[in-house]
Amino acid sequence: MVLFKRKPVQYLNRPEIENDDQEVWLIPQTGEIFVEYEAYLSRMDFYKQHRFICQITGHSQLTFFDALKSELAGAQEVEEAFPEALKGPILRRVQFQTISRIDTLVDLIYEEFRADYYPGEAVTVHVVTGERLTGTVRDKTRFGSKQLPDGTVSPAFSRYFVSLDNRPTEEAVVDDLHITRDRKIFTKQVLRSFIKKTVTREAWTGAPWLVRPEIADRYHIDNRVPPHLRYESKAAERKQNQAQKKISPDYDGMVGSFQGNGQARLPELKPAPKSHKSKAHQSQLAKTQGPPPQTGPPFPQNFHPANFTFAPLQSLPPQPPPPPPVKYPIEDLQVAQRYDGPVRPPLKYFSQDTPIDDGKAKKEGNGIRMESVGPLLESWDTLNVYCEIFNLDSFTFDDFVEAMQFTSEDVDCELFVETHCAALKMLVNSEADGGKVNVQLPEIEEDSEDEEGDEESAAPSPTPEPDPKPKGRATRSSLAKAEAEAARLAELEAENPEVKEEESAEGKITNRAAEMQVDIGWIDRLRKRDFKNGGWQIIIVGLLHQLSKGTKAMGRYDELLDLLAPLNMDPTPETARLQYAKLDVNLRIKILQQLCVLTAETKAVRNYMEECSETMTGYRKEKIVFQRDRKQLMEELRLLNEERKILLPANLPPSPVIEHATLNGDTKMADVDEEVQDSTNDEHMDTDDDVHQGRSLRRGLDRAAERKRKDKAEKEKKEKAEAEAKIPKQSKQFTKLMKDIEKKQKLIEEAEKEIAILDNDLREADCPRTRVLGKDRFWNRYYWFERNGMPYGGLPTSSTAEAGYANGCIWVQGPDDLEREGYIDMRPDWQQEYVHKFNITVPDRKKMEEGPTSVFNAHQWGFYDEPEALDKLISWLDTRGLNEVKLHKELKLYRDRIAKNMEKRKEYLNPTEDKSVDSGNKRMSTRKKEQHKDHDAHRCLAWHNNMAIEELGHIHSEQPRARKPAKKAQTIVPVVEEERTTRSEAKSKKEKGLGRQGSRYNF
């Protein structure tokens, strides 16, 4: 019977059809009839769900029709394979069994019938002559056990009369030890399938197994359930037991305390019958009659003093219930502190100022402020995750930081220039592509016609004051209006003096950014891809100037514009280039972050995210297919292993036989005999010719040595043949079975490899957001930026791919304001409640458990870059907390990969002599100026944008060249292979594709 949620499917009853002409719908497999089409469709939808189970084979995730088909096929197979002679006895033994688990029932039946045979069964007998003959059991006689004179009991045994095949006139009489059946016929697997096919059981505890009615009639088995096994009897018995537990008082403890054992019970106390006599009469009667006779067990005398009295049970206060056990994980800060627990490993800070400096900046450092670390990481992650739409080679975080700090008026850092140019090209299409602006920008108040036609307005001279308007004719009314207006303005100025200052500040010009866009606007320059000689710097000036006109700008870009386009310098691209080279690294980070934020609004990035989402959907579908195949293969492997266990005893080698020496202890020395024989043969053959005695002796020795080698080889071959002859040859069936097991294991390994590859592809295609590893008990966030959206070591085709890592650090971000105010800096009453429970405040606990280094808000960052610190961090986490159990799981999952990247980073930043950075062959010069030796040690100069050269034919900062590409010296990029495989190698995909998932990556 097909199962749904482990219960048999119940068919619907047939409806009453009054009119024979009424239209009905029929399901042939179940015989169900429907008078409404909607009900028919609903039932068919139910049957077509992949939620049914075949009862015989155990296969799940099937539709009803597939499960029914599988069940019918399995039933037919079991019907043909199971011996007919065993069906009746086994079904009688199974009938009314109350064993709940079918596995236990199968083991019980198998042990009982394994050595028992029945008339009509095909068997093999061992006759006196030693022959093994096949036949059919004709009759069976069972002899019971017998008690011997010495008191022992002889076991019961059986005698079988077997009609031998091909010998119609002969019969054999054998006992239990000389009769067997074919092992394939009666196995646990076949028996289990037979029982599942022929019996059923209701879904309540203690329900008996019942043979199906049609099968019980065939084998004349009584199908009437005994009264004590029915559901009503079981339910009544259960209710009676529960009622007795509630009514009967617990006297065991009291009796045990009085007499020292719990066997005796106090007499059952019953209320006295109501009497119509007065209380005085009853008391007088009690005195005359004396104490009632003792019916229960005797109590010891003088157990307690006479003045001792028991308190009434009702007056005792009820005991409070014990507190429920804590079910972990719970809220992290509600977990009690560990006694002498570990302290979190100290954080490292990337910025020059740290949270423990009280805002005092150090004189030495990289110049990066703490508030710039977050935007720096955000920009690096954006450029590396979306490097394919930027057409940028991947680069390490350390090279990126060095490029952002690189300042030179003579040498351009290609990494620094290419990141800015690639981001700018995303904002506006080229002239060849239509020149469309891909982002929304605030409008500038000046009209384009005035910019093109009016040359005087474009001059850098100060703006002249407007001519005063001619005064009209003065009248009394006009003078009164003018005086009233002047008085109103004076009152406003007196009330709000800051308004006048702001208006004067707004009207004051502090930079010449607008003048830099007079000759050619930044959008037109960007359309022409004019990036050379300060082109991209002046484009950034124009972009920032237009962004400053927005309502949300609030003066954020004024400092940048004042530095890039100062009033004391000419508004030229050269000025923008020189000023950008002198710009502080924190302001550079601010500009690049703004460019990355604008690129996220473009259609190209959104399309890339949608493509990645579609690709991930395809990968998930492939993964489900491989997981389903693996599950099926593992089930087939399990069945093969069960069959191997059955066939294994017959194919095991026998135990080695110890050869006993002769009684007199003499042994034959075969080697000595052979040597004597060889020497005799040598002497006999060496006497052929006396003339050439010397040469004959030399040849004789050679021949003797050759004969010894041949004899030794023949002896080893003979011993090997004897050893093989002693070992029984494995049957062809067992050999084939072992080969099938090996094939299944290989297929399972291949499926697991494919699943691992798809998991890695899903990780790399997951680009919409940066996945956080988790949070700790103080709501600090932990990031490993290689976690998703990029290969573990960056692009293998990158010019700096030999570094072998991308970021190489675990970054720790402080809690945001809501989490800090709600969990750490709580309200005083909440903090007092926490102190009452744990004897410490949350800030003090944070200081004690985190040590001297901490981050306190979302703008503060720390990091770990050593495997030892990573291991200490993992041991510091408490898995009893909700946050830290997830973080602990993620860190353990990626621990080896994180540690490897940390080691790679350490090797890259501190190279040995043979691996030192030699930028003399890799450096790039612009404008054909000589490079200075001071810049040779910068790692960032070794990076080149090979992806742009492959896709566009040139880097972003250059224009397409008309000359032949052969004249340009091309840098040979070493391809670094990672320890992973991608789907691109296994399947040919589109050339365009997604870089990490397409054919561009030669992993």
C-alpha cells in the first residue's frame, strides 16, 4: 500500500449517483469516482506531488502513481522469489505480533525459520556417500526435547523425508545438520519485502500486525483480533492505569521510612459510613469496643515521642517546581562567564589613530584615519567583486592601500589610475556607444546656451555688481511701503543673524571648479575618454562640482574642491593633476568611495547581479540533481554491501594449517639435495673435454648459476601455485559484486566532487552583498572578504596572482548604534538588573573579556592576520550563545583557507631574497619620463591591467591605438593555478559569460 507521511493512503468513498446519465470522472489506479471536476483536479494534484513512499522498496519522493507502480513491480518480484512453502507458516507467526519496529520483527522471524524447513520446499541434502543432492521436502517430523537420566535435557530436532531430483524411486531421511536451502531465496531483505507486502498495522501504539484479508483467506489464517489486542481494550487499560496513578497516594516512601523496605503497603483508607447516631454515642461506643484490630503490617512501638504530631498535609506549603534546564544556545550576554575563561586575542589596528588613543593621532603611521578604514575596505571589495564589468585585474588589499598612498608627480601608479578611470567609464558611455549618462546627477543652474554663447561669462574675472534699477516716482504710499519693508528686513536680520552670514558664505566663491569646465565639460571629456595629462583628475573635479549642487550635498565636497581647484592656481588639467598628487590619502579614499557608490546605481551593475542570480539558480538545480544521484547511489551501495555480507563467509580464505613435523624429528633438507645434485651435474658436464679445462670450468660455473636461478624461479612458481590452490577461488558472483561496489564508490566520489565544485561556484557568484561571518557576544561583526563574490586568491590570470591571496585578514567591526545602545550601553535599570544577575556590568565584562583592544562603534575596525590569533579567537568563542555558535561554525568551516591566505600574505609582504619584488622589469612609465630609484621598491607598480588589454586592446587610461599591437611590448603574465576546479573546465559555456563562472578563468 502506498504511504503518505508514513501512513497508508486512504481512498475516497464512492459518491451516490442517482442519474446514470450524469457525467463523472474516474481515476483508474484507485477506482475513485468524482461528480465534480474541481474535486477530480484537486485529487489529481494531490496524487502528483512527490511526497509518497513505496512501502515495499522504501523509495521516497515519488508521486502516487510512481509509488504504486513501484509497489506492484516489487510485489510481483517478491511473489516470484519467496518460497511458497514458507509463506503460510511465516504469516501465521507474524499474525497478531505487537513488535512495533519491522526490523526487529524481521530479525525474530529470520532466526526462527533460518534452520527450519517445510514440505514442498526445494532443499539440498548431504547424504552418507558425501554427495550433495537436490530435492523437495516431502514430510517433516518434529521430535521434542527429552530429559536424560543425568538431569540434562536433549535439544529438540527434526527429521525430513526428501524426494531426490532425478531419482524418483529414492528418498533421503536427514536431520537438521544435513539439509540446507539456497541462500538467495531466504534473506532478510526478501523477508522484509514479503512482510511489508502481506501484512499491515494500524497507526497507534501497541497495534498488532495483521495479515491482509485476501491473503489470510488464501492461507486459511484466522483474522479475528483477540479482545485484549484491540484498540478499545488498550485505550481502556491505559486510562485505568492513569486513573490509578492519580488516585492512589504514594505510601512507598512512608513505609520505607518506617520499616526500612518498600515491600509492605499501608492499608487502604476509606471514609467511614455515615451514621444516624449522635457523636457522643459514637465516642462511647468506641471506648467500649477498644481500638480496632490491626490489619496492615505491624508498626514498631515507641517510634517517636508521644508529644510528636504530624502536620496536616493540607497545611504544608507546596514545593516550588524545579527550574527547567537551560536549553542552549541562548542569548550570548545571558550566558554566564566562564571561570578563568580565555581572553580574546588582541586586535591590530590598520589606522594611525586607534580607539584606545582617546582621539590622539600618532605621529608615525600610514596616515589613514580610523573613519577611512571602512570606505577603504568597501572600495576594494567593490572593485574586486565587480572586476569583470570594470575590466580590472584583481589586486591584493595591501597593493591597493599602497597605491592609494603613492604620491609622485613624475610616475603614475597604474593601479591607482586604472581604478579611477574604470569607475568613471561606468558613469558615462563613450561617444561610440551613444554617450549616455548612466547615473542621476543634480542639475546645474547655468544654462548650456549661456555657457556656449557668452564668452564674457566664462572669463575668470569677478562677477560685476548689477546696475541699480531706476527709481520710480516717489509718492507717500510708496515711501510708506518702502519704510515698512525695510523695518521687516531689519527685524529678520536681528532675529536670525546667521542667515545673513550663510547667504554671504554661499555667494562667496572658494574654488575654481566651475571655471575648469568652461572649455569642455567633464561629461564631454569623459565621453571622449580623455584621461591623459590630468584628464581624469579634471573629470573628477567636474563630477564633484556637480554633486555639490545637490540638495543632499550639505557641503561635503567643498573641502575636496578647494584643494583640487584652488583660487590661487589656474583652472587647468595640469593643476588638477598636481593637486590630486598632493591630496591626502583619506580624501583620496573618500573620492574613490563616492565613485564606487555611483557605479552601483548603473544598469550594468544591476544586470550583472541579475545574471549572477540566474547563474546561481542554475547551479542550485545542478546541485540538487547531483545530491539526488548521490543519495540513490548510496542506497544502492548499501544494498550491495548487505549482499556482500551474505556472500562473504563462503568466499573467505580458510585458516592456515600448521604442518606438523615427523615423529622422529628428522626433516628433509631440500636445498642441500639440490646443491648436491647441481654439483654432481656440474662435475659430470665439466669432464667432457680435458684440453680446454680452464674455459670449461668457467662455463660450467656460469651454467650452474643459471640452473640455480631457474630452479629457484620454478620453486617459487610452484609454491605460489600451491598457495593459490589452497585458497578457494571466489565465485564469479562475488567478484562481480565487488566490482559493482567499487564502481558505486567511484560514482559517489565523483558526485561529491561535483557538489563541492558547485558550492564553490555558488560562493563566487554570490555578489549582491558582502556576507558577514558572524557576530560575537558584544555584537562585533567579523568579515572575511574572500567569503563570497571572488576567488579565494583573486583572479589566477592577474599580474599579481603569485601573491596567492586577496585580503588575507579577518576584519572586526564594532557594533552599530542600535546594538550598542540596546545590548552594551543599556539603560540604568537594565544595567542594574544585569549586575544583580551576573555581578558585573556589560561594559566591564566587555573590557575584561576582550582585553585592552576593542572597537566600540561601527566606524571602528580591527583585524587579525596571523593563524595563531585565529585559533585563539575560535577557542575564545562560547558556543552556548546564539551569535557565537554561528560564528564558531563559520570560522571552523573556513579555518584552513583563512590561515593559508594569512600565510600567503605574510610571505608576500616579507619576501625572501629570491622572491623579492623586482619592479625594474615590471614597472611602467608614462609620458616617457625616467623613473626614479625611490619608486622601485613599491609593490603596487608591479600590477598591470591585463584584463583591459585582453578585452579592449588597451588600458583604461589610454586611447585605442591605430598602430599594430606587435610594436607594443607585452608582459607575459604567469597563470597561477588554484586548488579548485570550476564548472567552466567541465562544461563549455558562453565566451561572454560571467568571469568567475565562465571560460575566462582557467582554473
